[in-house]
Amino acid sequence: MKTNDVKTDVKTNEIKVKAAQLISEQLKLDQVDWNQNLTQLGMDSLDLIELVFKLEDAFKKPIHDEVVLQWQTLDDIVSAFN
């Protein structure tokens, strides 16, 4: 495995952990199932807006509205911040 691959894996895991933490706190879930889409987790549009602000703050990276509107799964969120 190359050094860049390891760095990417570490960053992806960091994003997954932080996103799962923020989602579980926001939606008051005991755990987050990565196989469910955001609406199955109970997230509505206001939850999504709040989550975007928290993620942008956590990762110091703005996300365009067009990208957010395409999010359906937790992996979509991770991809936006990679």
C-alpha cells in the first residue's frame, strides 16, 4: 500500500467517524447504520442543513449546495469531504 493510500484511508475513516458522531448526536441515535440512506435514518431537510454547518465547521471546508442536494447516503457525505 502506498503512503498516499494510507493517508486517504486515514482521512476517510476520520470523516466517517466524525460524520457518524454528528449524525447520531443530532438524530439521537445509538448507532449509525452505513447501509441506510439519510431519510431512513430519520434526517429531514432541516437536519441536513444543520449537519452541513457542523461538518463544514469540523473539517474547515465549505460544501456547495448542489453537492448537498445529491447526498443520499453517509458515503456521499464522506466523498464530499475527501
